[in-house]
Amino acid sequence: MPQTAQSNNTAVREDLRNVAIVAHVDHGKTTLVDGMLRQAGAFREGAVATDRVMDSMDLEREKGITISAKNTAIQHGDVKLNVIDTPGHADFGGEVERGLTMVDGVLLLVDASEGPLPQTRFVLRKALAGKLPVILVINKVDRPDARIKEVIDEVYDLFFDLDATEEQIDFPIVYTNAKQGWASMEIDGDVVKEGTDLKPLLDLLVDTIPPPSYDPDHPFQALVTNLAASSYVGRLALCRVRHGRVKKGQTVAWSHLDGTITSAKITNLYVTENLSSVDAEEAGPGEIIAVAGIPEITIGETLTDTDDPRPLPVISVDEPSLSVTIGINTSPLAGQDGKYLTARQVKDRLDRELVGNVSLRVNDTERPDTWEVQGRGELQLAVLVEMMRREGYELTVGKPQVVTREVDGKKHEPVERVTVDAPEEYVGVITQLLALRKGRMEQMVNHGTGWVRMDYLVPARGLIGFRTEFLTETRGTGLMHHVSDRYEPWFGELRTRPTGALVSDRSGVVTPNACFTLQDRGALFVHPTEQVYEGMIVGENARSEDLDVNIVREKHLNNIRSAGADEMIRLVPPKIMSLDQAMEFLREDECVEVTPEHVRLRKVALKSVDRVKQARAMKAGAAARH
């Protein structure tokens, strides 16, 4: 193993570099890793190379986003590059924070047109806090609307805004087209000289990112930063070796989260080469490894030397800002689709999720079959529910709520930093929408291209259910990104959904005749022949109040009407909601029934009599408070 002696009894591994790629969502991180792997010869000749090969989960491929951080290894000359591909969504910030504990530097990817956005700020703040050197990668330089010089100035402003040191601000810049797989260091004005491959980026990476340093006299020490599973060897703990060496079959000291230390045997040891984990006999300092043989190990624990155990500090991540209640399916149609229906099965699955997801919390509620799940945002919680339904679980999911804090005896709530890009003609309507949600405008910039960028601070509560309304009002043209920023005193009452619900007043099968009669009242969510039950939400009322309706009423034939008259009924297609949209739509007294085959909206109290009693009790409680 090449090493260079240094002062203070430290040495470095010149044959290794550990780097994370961080960026706002959709700025091209995973595509850039694809390009690196192609040029390193990771895909065998004649193999069909899949785009975004690092996005291995079905949900990642469907949504076009990265949900969990993954690592790969690329050989560049004599140097092995361990690359961590991190998510861009702040909802998966726990993955970003864990990824950054494994590396010695970051590639900050920024779109040549969009520039730095809220998640860019979020991931850069984490990198600067860890004192990691940064290489700025301006990606998508081939875009016709690229504004490279302005974007670089915006990145410098962002560094100053985040109180970066002089050394951190002195970062190198490289220009890339990740899709075509080339990088260049040469630019004339706003025109980049096209490159032929990614060698300039890889060379810059080797020269700029410091090699892993270690103490040659320090005993073995590795921090568990992620978990994986293998059908052959069970749970795998992913770690970065800080000091010392570890061998396959070795007995190590296992430092638990509670501070206790036990011994454990490493039965298998793996390192990454390109996209594959390969068996290794031993691994040295700076290497990113996966170890098997410790079935109960979890994130944040330390593997160290049995004779001289030295535990590392536990990983700390930002606290959750949003919560939902998740419980068993209690609707009249429960048990028709899923395999896992009981409270014990749901709780076991939530506990399994906690093992590999450090940013989630699961708390008990007053009911034994319902739990409060806290996370970073709607997307993270919706992804968890979507994964569970695909695995065969039936669930009841409540309205997302913000997680509040007590500060100096006062209630505080999370505030999000929101960036909106929209055509000029929609500035008025967007300003109005965010003002209703107690949003404060921080900045507005007109790029002179017919598009305007607005920066807001908005209570997280006000953004629940906002995306759908925003897209409707901007005719689908607006772009919105947000990231958790701070906690501020409670903003008071916010306007909730302006429309009411059409609620089925009985069980049965939806009829065309009933749909035709009700479609003037608002948008329907169900189609003829669908099974409904009392208390199920079958549509959106155009007015603000809820309305109980008979959606199963049949047209009775007599000697005047003919059966053929039904053929003339013209029905508006129903509005079919995705899980994300359904969770956004909810009011406090509503929830979503989620099964492998269906997403149904319903009232928490199914019977009309119970809902009336609840409404009266709430009104009386509000009057008493005033």
C-alpha cells in the first residue's frame, strides 16, 4: 500500500480518493457517474448499458430521482476513486449527511442554466460544515439557455452567504456535459471548448481531493454509515476504515450506540470495484468496505480493535420536520388486496425501516394499531408508504403535520426556503398564493428571458398541498423547489384547502347515472362499477363545505324511459390521484386508505352521525379557547 510519512505521525494513501457528488435534484449527478463508469470500462463489451445505472430501486427509476446514497469505485490510472452518489432532495438529507462522513471532498454539481437552488444550498452547507474541499462542476453546458458566468457568480454568492472560509472559496471549476460524457477546463466568454472525455474532471479530482490520511500507530477503527442486505450473507454494514487494517475472519470490538462493547467476528469482507462488491481478504485505512457476520449491527456504531477499542462519535442528522400517522387499514374493504394486514406486521416493517434510515422516527400513539412516523418531508414519507404498499401492506395514512418545538416557552414551527421559477405573467398569482400561506418574499430576479425567480421563506405547514395548486395556477409551467431552513414562532392559523369533499353516504357500486348527476358539483375521483363505502371521499366539492352524496343511485326503468337512454350519458373522466397527491389533498378529519391495488380517500369517522358530533365538539372547543 503506497504511503507517505507526514508530520504528527500521520500518513496518507496516495492510491485512493473518496469523493461525494452533491447537487440539487435533476442537475445530473447520477448521469455523470454513468459517464465515469463507461470510461472506466465498467460495462463489459456488448452489454446494454442502462441510463442512471446507480438508481437501482424501481421507485428511483420511475420518479427519476435518487432516494438512497450508493457508492461505486472507478480506477483512474494508479488511483482508485470511491464515488458516493447522493440524493438531491432535502427529504433524503440523512443519506447526504451519512455519505459525507465517508469522503474527503465533494464535487458540487450545478446546472449551467438553473444555477444554485435550495437543495444546492442544503448539500453545500453540509459539505462546508464538514470542512470538505469542493470542486465546482458546471453541468449541462450545452443547454441553449446556459448562462455560465452568471451561475458561477451565484455560486460564489452562495459560498459567501454560507460563511465559507477563504480556502473553501478558492475552488477549481470544470465544465461538463454529463450526458455526452465529456469535461473541459477551457472557456471563452460563455462558450466552453468541447472536450472528448471526462479525463480533465478525473485528473482534477485526483489533484484537488486530498488522499485519505491515517495514523500508522492507531488501532483498527471503522464507522458504520450505511446498511445493505444480501440474500447469501444477511445484513451488510458499510463502513469507511479510519485507521488500521481489518481481515476477513477477524474478531473485532463492536461498540454499540449505548456505549457498550461486545466482540463480533467478520465472516465476509467486500470492497467495491466499479458496480460490483468483490471479496477481499483484508482492507486498509481510507477504504470503503462492507462487512458481513454481525446481524444486529446498525448505523452510527463503530467496529474497532479488541485490545484497544476506541469508539467514534455517533452520526448526528437534522431532526425531522414533518409527521404522518400510519396504521392498519380500518375501512370496510380492508383485506381484499394485501398480504400484511395486522398491527404487528405493520410495526415490524416500520422498525425494519428505522434500522437503515437514520432520519426517520416512529412514535407510539394513543391507539395500539397506529404510529406517528416523523421524517424530513412529504416526499420521504410518501416514498416509505409507496414501498410498503408494493410489498403487500394495507395501511391508513393521516394528513401530514409539522413537527413543532418549544423555544423559550413558545411554540415554533419549521420554515422552508422556497425558490420559484415561473413565466412573468404568473408572478401576481404566485405572490397571492404564497401570501395566503404567510410566505415572506426575500428576493425577486428577472433574468430578462421572460422568466422570473422568486425566493421566499414559507412555514412548512403552508406548503402541504401547495404543489398541486401551484402547478394548476401556472398551467404546469412553474418550477418550485424548497428546503428546510429554520424554526420560527408559530404563524397562527393558515388557510387550508379551499374546497370541500363529496362523501359517499352509503356502500355499494358506483353507477353512471349517479356520476352524471353529481359531476356538476365538482371533480369526481371514482368511476362507474367501482366499489365504495359510507364515509369514502368520492370527489372534490366546488364549494368549501363537505357534502354527503348518493353515488350508487340507479336509474329505475319504467314504461316511459327506455334502457337505451343510458348510452347518451356523457361522463367527465374521473380525477385519479397518485399517493403523493392524495396525501396533499387531505384535511385534518381525512385520511388515505392505501392498498397494493388502490389509493382511496376517506373520512376518519366513516358514519355521518359521528362526523357531525366531531364537528360540534371541535366548534365548542374553539369557542371555549376564545
